Amino acid sequence: MKISIKELEELTRRAVKKYGYTDEEVQVIADVMLYAQLRDNNQGVVKLIDKGIPKDPQAGEIVIEKETPISARINGKKNHAMLVVGRAVEIVKEKAKKSGFAIAGTFNTNTSSGAIGYYASRLAAEGLIGFAFGRSPQRVAVYGSYEPVFGTNPLAIAIPSDQAPIVLDMSTAATSYFGLVEAQTAGRSIPADFAYDNEGNPTTDPQKAIAGAIRSFDRSYKGSGLALIGEILAGPLVGAAFCGIGDSKGNWGHLIFAIDPELLTERDTLVSHVSEIIHKVKSTKKLPGVDEILMPGEKESRLARQRRESGLIEIEDNLLAELRAVAGEA
Amino acid sequence: MKISIKELEELTRRAVKKYGYTDEEVQVIADVMLYAQLRDNNQGVVKLIDKGIPKDPQAGEIVIEKETPISARINGKKNHAMLVVGRAVEIVKEKAKKSGFAIAGTFNTNTSSGAIGYYASRLAAEGLIGFAFGRSPQRVAVYGSYEPVFGTNPLAIAIPSDQAPIVLDMSTAATSYFGLVEAQTAGRSIPADFAYDNEGNPTTDPQKAIAGAIRSFDRSYKGSGLALIGEILAGPLVGAAFCGIGDSKGNWGHLIFAIDPELLTERDTLVSHVSEIIHKVKSTKKLPGVDEILMPGEKESRLARQRRESGLIEIEDNLLAELRAVAGEA
């Protein structure tokens, strides 16, 4: 059903509030979720139904444990990762604007941070080149193996431009874990090159894939290597668990850093060259059946802009009904 | 033929010297080439035969044009990229050791810098997390297109460990341009998913692939997105040409940066956790036909170590004869 974005925002805020968050926290979490929802990213308001996102009763004050003018190590104290990584972005933004570079690592959270591109794009909106890495419980095999040892380890890199920033937001896995669960629920099979069963056979059965391991996005050693790098950068580098070692379920990690292009060039020069690149790349000759060459994040930011302009967004009926129930409107 | 590494080093230095470099420059270039040669990386001493690496008569003093305590923009002044990127590594190393982070961009070079993993691993050897990006003339199509617009854009990330560092050294292309030229020379065909001809058809003919475009390493949008990011980071960010815009052949770029893990954790803690990761990953269950799970760079650094220990290295007879000729021993 099509509803107004205003109504969706209102419902989202109310639902988050029901899970026990303060008004300030509600604002941060709703912002991350609506970024995803407006982009048809599956990290949106669906997170608010079923088990939802009840505030962890153990959650304490977020603590900066180690700090320099260009860095912060942030103990998330079991707060929702969207709050903790959101704090990391604020800190990185402020420090990078002063020093040209900043980095923050977060640990001791136990939820997904949502769409990782959100955090990188927030930095790009400030004229910085933003990097974000996340690590989650092990679901993905290293190249040559069929035993899960890495998370689906998403990464995002965002580059400022004079339009929406370029936002590469990608998981290093062939599919998300959520994608397997969805296929299982819907009784659908999955492509045979997405995952192995727990005996090392390629499988089209999502249930067997869940018991086995997902492959890396390129089904080869480069993607597997990038998954490993993510595992280290958002694992031991930031004080989080890794590869099933440590408190895998209770101690997820994230790494955020930003580079000010002014260190090496002028911001306006970079932005104008990035526009030239966008124009050039989009004008290259298209393969048969291809209507448009898309920049990373372009389709999603266009969709979000169109929805903002129309003020309306389509939400699947069941999801909307459940969201209303959670928000206390049913 | 097997020769002593000592002899290969001597031959390499003498050959480089013949191309017009100073003794100090010879040392730097030979070091990069021998790193590759000891690892069976195709960026080794083969560069010294045929056209070789004559010093550019236009080459002037390398100039730092913009500098902060954490950054340097380096005008390579047409010096060989191995010298210029080598200088960038020295600067990054020194600044990162003081400040916890440093970044250097190089432009105005017109040669390959050789094995990009060399530069990242030099930083890891100092206990830093090293990143290196390179950009070269356009050979690779964006996802959805068959027109070359990106370079084969290699990237390297190196992580310190208590053994050899983990070194992910990868091109973002399905094959190197050199790989196409080799296949053409040998009259071999190439796999049908490596490249398109200049009309957008998949081709197994290396000559048609050279006239067409190479695909990204995953044949999809994520790899294409990473190639684009490399194009920007080692292109306009550092003052180099990009996407065929600007002096593509005369102005290649590189970006080097390093993060000191001490910003977020203790170096020893990171190193010991990386060792745990190596042990854990290598112990995962292997797919049929797989003898060993390899970490990025492991096979290559083991080969180099074994060769150093034996003091001997196998060099293909024709290559050795030509190298001797260049070195003035023929």
C-alpha cells in the first residue's frame, strides 16, 4: 500500500520508541532505517517487526576507551549498533574536519548496524571520503573451504560528488544470510553457486545452505581475501570477536574512517572530476539489454529522491499492518 | 635455469643501471623487481628486457607539492613509478609512525609501479596496516558496458602478523592486460568470461579482447564498483588522469596510506589475534581437491622464503639470456 513518507516516519519513530529507546535514540535509529527503506534496502523497517529491536537491558553509557585527535575506540556497552556506529560517524566527522583524517572502531554491540552505506554516505555528505566496515557472526567460507569462518562482512566506500555521493555498499558474501532465510520461508531454491551444504556440496536448498556456508561474492580468492580483511579491520583491530573466536554473538565490531580530499587536492576539484567520471562512465557503450549504466548507489539514491519528491512510499501490506501493530496503532 | 639469488640480484642491478639510473635508484628499483621475481609475480625482471625501463629524459627532481603532518602530494616528475611510489611509502611510514596515520598520493609518472603488494607489505613490516591503490590506462569496462573506461586498477592491503604479513594484492580486473598480450604472443585462447570484443561479444581471442575491454574480477557490479573507487582514489584524488580524461598515458596515479593499529588497540594484541585467525582459517574443512587453505600472499611469501633459504632461483632460459644481454654480460 502507498502511504505518505511522513506517516512512515511517524510509525517508525513510534515503533522504535516502543522498544524502549529515548527520544534522541529513536531519532538516530529511525534515520538509519528510513535511509534503507527509501532505497528498498532490506535493512529497513522490517527490523521492527517479529523479534524487533528491544533495547538490551544490559545497555549502559557508550564509553570512549582510547582517544587521540584522529581516533577513538568506542565501547558500545550493548547499545544498539545503529546508535554506536552513528556515534562513531559523528566523532570521525568532527575529528576529520579538524585533522584531515579520523578513524573510530566500535565493539561490544550485538546487532546489525543496518545499511552500512548510510554511515559512509553521511561522511561523503560532509565532503569527506568515507569508509565503513562491519563484521558479523561467521556464515561465509574462505576460498577452498566449506566451513563458515567469516561474517558476511559488508563494506562501504562513499565519495562526495555534486549530486548524490557515489556509495559502494556491498557485502563480501554471494548472498546475505537474510536472503537465505527469506528463500527458506518462501520455499524458494537458491542458485547453486551461492553456498555449500555442511558436507561441501553446492546446494540449491536454502536450509542446507544455512547449515553449511555461504561463498564469497566472486566465488574466488579475491572476494575471500576482502572478507578476511573486513574480519580483521572490524574484528581484532577494534576489540571485537572474529572467526568464531571470542564472544561472536555478543561482540560485533565496526570500523569507520574518513579522509579529507583537501589533504591531496582541492575538494571542488575532486568533486568536479568525479562529475566528469560519472558522465563518462554512464556514457560508455551498453551491452545488449542494458538500458543504463549505473554508478554504485545511483539507483537507490534516485529512488529515495523520487519518493521524497512525491512524498509517498509503497510498503508491502503485511509489513505495514505489523508495523502499525508494533507502533500501537492496530 | 637455476641461478643463485645473489647472481640474479647482481644482474638485475646491473641491468637497471644500464637504463640510466643512479646507484640509489638502482637499489630501489631492483628491490621492487626482486620482490616480484622471488614470488613468481609477473612484475619481476621481465620488465628489464625488450623495451626495458629507460630513464625518462624528462625526469626531474621529485617534488612534494602539498604537505601536512599526515599527508603529502607527490609530483613524480616523470621518474619511474617504482621510485616515486617508493618515496611515498617512506614518507607515509615516517609520518604514520609519528601521527598514527598518513597518506601520500603520487601523480605525473608514466610507468607501472610493479607489484603493488610490495608497497603495502613494506608498511606492514613496520607494524602498520598498509593500503596501496594504483591506476593505469583504461582497459576495463564498467558493469553493463563493453567499452574500456577503468584501468586494471590493482589494490593491496597488508596486515602485520608474527610471520610474513597478510598481503592481499589483487587487480580489480578479470585478467591483467599483460595476460592478454602473453596469450596473444603464445597463440593461446582466453576463457570466454574474461573480456568482450569491441562489439560487446564475449571473446576467447586475446587480440579481439585487446581491441575490446576486460571485465571486472567478479564479472559483476561489486568488482566494477571497486575498480571505480580505485579509479578515483588513484586518479583525481592524487592529481592523475582518469577514465581516459587528461593525459592517460603520461599521468598515472597511486595512493598509499597506513593506519597504526595502536590508534585502536595494542600492536601485540592485534598481531596475536591475526595469528589466531591464520590458524583458525587454515584449519577449516577443505573442499575436495584442496590441499591447503592459503592466506592472501602466503604461497608467494613462502616461495620467496624458500628461495632465500636455498639461495637459488629458477629463471626461464630465454629470460635469463636476455637479462644477461641487457646487463652487458652476453
